[in-house]
Amino acid sequence: MATWRCVKQCGACCHLDPAERPDLPEYLSPEELELYLSMVGEGGWCVNFDRLTRECRIYPNRPRFCRVESEVFQDMYGIEPEELNDFAIDCCLEQIEGVYGDRSLEMIRFNREVGEF
């Protein structure tokens, strides 16, 4: 069985383009939505994502909506803890494909890391 893991230096989830996420108001509070939109920078990338090192500059203090944790996903999306693994894998696959492409190095690294291949 595949097990979700964050793949270091991927950053696909740091591509925050709100045009690609029209349902943001459905799962973010008004305050979180304001914060989210304030984090969108050039090309839709998070202003806290260092594109050279491909790492988050505020990782220990990142907002709730940037955390893959069962409590957060249950509250935001109604995902039960036992569903989190598969849901997170599907989210990453969709986001990586959308940002980098389905044959990208990021996709290959993710699939290897989670045990898809």
C-alpha cells in the first residue's frame, strides 16, 4: 500500500494560484482566505517559497492550510483520519501534474517516495 510522504524540494503545493482553486472560500475562513491571497506572489507561487532552494521560508510557522495533518484535513475538507493517506496522495498527484506535468522529475520522485512504483 502506498503511504503519503511530503517530498522535499518539490513545492507543487506552494503554487497557490487562486484561479486554479475557485473553491477556496468553501474551506477557508474569511481570515484564512485573506492570508492565503496575501501569500500569492509572482506566477501564483507562494511568497514564502524559495524558488532557488525549493523550500518554505516559514515551514515551522506555516499556516494551518499548509499542513497535512488529520485534524486540519478533517476540519477543512471533512476527511476522516483513516482517509487522509489516500486523499493526500491524490491531492499531491493532481497538484504535481498540474504544476510540473505527469512525466516530471517531481512526479517520478513522488511516486517513488510513496511507493506507487
